[in-house]
Amino acid sequence: MTTPEPAAVSSTAPGLTAGAAQNMPRPRFGSGLIFAIASYMLWGFLPVYFLLLQPTGAFEIVAYRILFSLLFCAALLTATRGWSRLFALMRQPRILLTMGIAGVFIYINWQVFVLAVTSNRVVEGALGYFINPVFTVLLGVVLLHERLRPAQWVAVGISAVAIVVIAVGYGSFPWIAVLLAISFGLYGFIKKRVGGQVDAISGLTLETAWLTPVAIVQLLAVSSISGLTLTQHGVGHIVLMVLVGVATGVPLLLFAAAAARLPLFAIGLTQYLTPVLQFIFGVVFLGEAMSTTRWIGFVLVWVALIVLAVDLVRAARGRRASRALA
């Protein structure tokens, strides 16, 4: 999930000028905000869905996510007469390769997250999405050579301390949280870069098509090791497993549509819905342990996010004031 905007990008998407962002049509912004909120809320409830798929393991679930998402996209392309758009994109090697790279990052995100859910580590997964905004700020520094405002550096520093504190509390490095933050941060960055060139359905189709060989290999491996569970637990289980493609595709399509319509700061402010819902689910409904050290680490992360949000609002107000005086 992308985050409050990096410094030099301001409220613009990577590759857009400041003027282009300022002239963004209001209806486009409004629809983008609706898409963003809907996608993040659906992602927030995904742990519930994956737990309903038990006793199916994480690698089998992700393989079916890929295959059934591809079938879902094929149905959407047929319904919307979008095959010509897809074939046009497939004739552009740069777009095709970019979607392949996006597919790698979303695969890592899917696999790590489902492993977290099925191993009762939903809270650590939520932590990954809480620290994602800070990682996206760092992406601006590393990939776009941006200069951060002082408040953004403060947020980065607080988050680094929080990760250390949480690592001490766990007794090990929180690799689930860090991998989720990195994988989805890079995925969001790529989707933002191509948002104006690749429509949501075609983009997801290309990503899942790239991942189909991986899914097949995973199913073959699971079949040889422990056996596949798709048909072993009744019709209800089969229906839920097939619908994992819809549960996966719909929020991703909404996110892609939002990323193409919103500046980074707006995506960043709405993205907190997902980890908040996941955190509540992990602590309240799954009863995951929250030691004092763990609480301190999470509080530090939330403080960092508050610093980012306040800085974001102040910067946005400053830009509006500058435009009013221009």
C-alpha cells in the first residue's frame, strides 16, 4: 500500500508535474477516494476469509488465488470487451515486463501475508502495513532522489526505533512485517508509475498470467508432499476456494483504479483502514499476545504515522495557500 507522499513528489504521482496534480478533476478525485476506502476495507477483512479456508495450507491457498484471479479477470475482460486493450498492452515489451515485476512483488506480499494469517501472526502482518507509509517515504529518497522534510525524517527515525523495540520483544526480527511493507510498497510504486497507461483489469490479468507457472509448480509440490485439499472438505469449501479469486481480484482492481486517480497523499491517508482492522481482529478475536514491549513498539509506529499525517496536512495547506496567492 502506498503512503503519504515523499517530499519532492508532493501530492503528485511519480512522473507527473505539480501542475497536473493541481488540475486533477474533482469527480476523478472523489471516485478515487471511494475506490481506495473500499479496497482497504476489503483487505482488512481478508484474514477472516483465509481462516475460513483452513485446513488448506498457505502455499495451496496462494496458488489458487493466482489461478482463480486469472479466471476472474478473463471473465471481466469478456464482460467489458477488454481483450483488445489487453492484447495492445502485450505488444508493448516495457509494459509487459513492468507488470511481470509488479507480479513478483504482489506474489511475495500474498504468500507472506497468508503465511502470517495461517500461523496466527495477523498482528505482525498488520504491523507491516502500519510501517508501509514510512517505507514509501524512503522509496522517494532512494528511487526518486527526493529530499525529505524534517518531520518526515523524524517519522523514519521513530519507525526504525519501533522495529528494533518490537524485534527485542519478539526475540527475533519481525520479518513478516518488513517483507509485507517492502513488497507492497514497491508494488504500489510500480502501479502508480503505470496507472495512466494500464487499466485495472488488464494490469491484474498480466500480473496473474506471469504468476501462473509459479501457481502450477506450487500445486504440484503440495500435491506430492501432503495432497491437495480443494475437494476434500465439502462443497462449501470448494465454493470458498473458487471465490478466493474474486476476494483477491476485487480489492486489487479497486486499488489500481484508486492509484490511477489519487495523488499519493490521499492513498496514504486511507490505507490505515487495513492495518487497523487487521490489528483489531488479531488482538480482539484471535487473542494474539501483546506484551508490554510489543505495545511500546506499536505505539511508536503510531506516533510516527501521526507525525507523517500532520506534516502531510500542513504541506497540503501550504500548497493551497500558495496557489491562492498565485
